Amino acid sequence: MAKKLFIKTYGCQMNVYDSARMADVLQPLGYSPANSPEDADMVILNTCHIREKAAEKVYSELGRLRRLKDARESAGHGRMVIAVAGCVAQAEGEEIIARAPFVDMVFGPQTYHRLPEMVAQASRAGGAVLNVEFPVEAKFDHLPDHEGPGATSAFLSIQEGCDRFCTFCVVPYTRGAEFSRDGAAIEAEARKLVAAGTREITLLGQNVNAWHGVGTDGGDWRLGRLIRHLAEIDGLERIRYTTSHPRDMDDELIEAHGAVNKLMPYLHLPVQSGSDRILAAMNRQHTADDYLRIIDKLRRARPDLALSSDFIVGFPGETDKDFAATLRLINEVGFAGAYSFKYSARPGTPAAAMGTQVPESVRDERLAGLQQLLGEQETAFHRTKLGAEFPVLFEKPGRKPGQIAGRSPWMQAVVVEAQEALIGRIAICRIVELAAHSLHGVVAALDGERGDAPGTERICA
Ligand code: SAM
Ligand code: SF4
């Protein structure tokens, strides 16, 4: 029977990917997408536990869903199944069922391939289904293929979990030990996406450049080799990967940035802090200088590479001098974009037990200073593209009628006035204006007409 499914996704791209795969698993059971929770027979909250108050947000959303569920059921519109998935589900488990007994299913990120069994169990009376194990069978081997048209730009999860144990981070506890998929399975999924219309693939992992797996030739591959291999797929125009750790940035991967045109010249490489003392306390296993040397090598391989990073301010014990070292590193690198966060203690992580927590007012002040500098760098980076021509991959209609929107090789949003027939295609665009959150351009040529290599730029005289 036809049923409607609504998934609300919190957090990172890994969760966006997982939500899409949950929809794929549920499709054979008759579930198709609902526009809102009000219309849904099943609502899944796919949660993220990375920052403070994540669990509180989930409980408050559950309160809202309970009212919807009661209203729907008392109006005789049938049962609404409520599920909590993702990292809050993994971390809180039983606690969710105790605090929100109307929830039907609670499952972690490693078990959603078992959704059909869980749905069957939940439909029988007798309380909520809880599944927060790390099963021995590989989840990816049990997921169905995606059916239907592919998005122009799609995610492909190649690695999960993390063994680095940064002292502030919950990921190793909620996502478990590092796991890499085999090259052949990744290639097969990439080919299916491309056959369904995808032109850009972002390879995903909590620590994606730690990927190491069996290659299609049976050899032991690392990410640089995998990217070279995927770049041979006809019809795949752009490759990206996120999120990486500086310690796993090996020479083969750095060389791929210079050698593989389809690998876009934009890299998110989080450094978190510019102070060696804080980096050591975070257990990042590299110094600020190590990071600068990696950036230097990357820029030698690919001179137009744009960089972004994550930063945490107010990590326990961070002094003014440590913070000044972070600002120095930012000035030295020059970032095209960044995410910055106030440190927040995550229960169960080593940093939460450190005795030298930084006062909230100091964290606020440092975050404002850091964001001001990063904002200036981002604007300066966008300004370098004014008057430039480069390929844009169009993904969707723009906000205004007659406009379409896409991405530059450096992840910038680009808007042009052009026909929707260009969506899913690459066109060379000239940037004529900078807006607050996007670049505005005109189409100068269709890709291939001039023979420009993917991801290359020409500056107009
Ligand atoms: N694997 C990536 C790496 O090694 O940098 C990051 C993954 S994490 C999902 C995304 C970002 O959240 C981190 O880079 C960090 O800046 C931030 N983050 C993680 N735990 C945090 C905490 N306890 N407080 C503040 N920010 C945090
Ligand atoms: Fe968390 Fe990234 Fe550190 Fe792994 S490498 S523990 S995911 S911050």
C-alpha cells in the first residue's frame, strides 16, 4: 500500500547521504516522499550529535511530532510511525525510549539497512524497537540501489567512522571504528549515479582521506589512486571529497590534485587551531607547521586550489596567545571559506573532563574575532572571480524566474539568466557581479566549445 515518508536531516553531508539511502531501503515497502511531517505515515529524525544541545533539540522536535501523531490518529487517518536515527540515537539509545515512549524505532547509523525488519517489528504491538549495535555485516553490502533520476551533484559514502580520537569529538563513539568500502563497490555506485544523470560526485567520509581499500585490480589503494580511477568514468565531470584530516593527506593524494582535472580545486582540510599546544591537547597529531607544509605542497601541485577549514575556539586551556596563533595561521593560509565553532563539551570525550574550560564570554569574543577575519578572507576570495570565466555546473532553477543556479569549481554558488535546459550541464560563465552569497554571471560558451579542461579558469583581459 502507498505510504508517505518524511525524513528530517540534521548535521553533515554524511547524514544527507544516509537519509537518501534510508529512503531507498523503504521504497520497496511502498514509502514515497511526503512534503511535510503532517502528511507522513512515517517520520524519521536523522540526528547529529556533534555539538551542544543536539539531544535537547531532538526531544523538542519529538514533542511537536507527538502532537501531530495524536491529532492524526484521533482523526482516524491511521498510525504515524516515529523514528529517531543517527548519532543522537546511537548515543542516547534507551534514554530516548524512556523520555519519549511514543517513539516507535531508535536506530544508529550502522543499522539502517535493517529498516524492513525494524518496521515489521514496530508494526507488531509491544513497545519500541531499539537497534544501536555495530553489526558485523557491512551495511553497504545490504543497501539497495537508488532507483530513479540522479541529482546533478550527488554524495557517495566511501568511508565511515574514525580512529583518530580527537579529544573534543564524539564521532569515534557514535559512528564507530573506521571502515572503508571496496574500490569495486564504490566504482559500481559511481557508474550507476552517472548513468542516472549525475555529473559531480562528492566522496564522503568522516575522515575520508583515511580511505584505504581493495582496489579494482586487487591491490591496496589509497584515496589518490581511487580518485584517478573514478576520473576515468565517462560522463562524470567533477569529483570532490570531504572531510579530510591533515595527517592522512599523503603525497599520492596531493599529486592527484595536480594530475586529475576532474578533481575540483577546492579542499576542505580542517586544522581546528593554529596553536601547537592546543593541537596536542586536541590529539590532532600534527603541528601548525605540518599543516602549512601540506598546504604548500598542495598549492605547488594545484596553484588555484582554494582552501576551507573548521576551527574550534575556546578549547579547554586556550589562552590569548594560543588564539593569536590561530589568527596568524589564518592570515598565513588565506581561506576561501570556513566553519568556526565555539568549543562545547561533549559528554564522554576526554576534553569534557579537562579542568580548564574557557569562560563563555571569552569564547564568544574569540569566535566573533575569528569570524570577522574569515569573513574578510572569503569576500576577498570571491572578489578575485569578478571578470573571470570558468565552468559552472548547473544544478537547479534559481530563486527568481528565468534564473538557474550552479557551482563554480571552488564551490561558489553561481546564478545566471539562462534556460532550464542547461541544468545538468556545464557552461563557461563570465562573472559580472558579486552578491552577498553568490556570484552573478553570464553564459559565455557551452563546455567543450572552447576545449577548456574541467575546473580551469580564464581571466578576461
Ligand atoms: N573529521 C573532521 C576533522 O577531522 O576535522 C571533522 C568532523 S566533525 C563532524 C565537524 C567539525 O565539528 C569539526 O571539524 C570541529 O570543528 C567541530 N566540532 C566537533 N566537535 C566539537 C566540539 N565538541 N565543540 C565544538 N566544535 C566541534
Ligand atoms: Fe572527529 Fe574528525 Fe577527529 Fe575523527 S578526525 S575524531 S571525525 S574531528
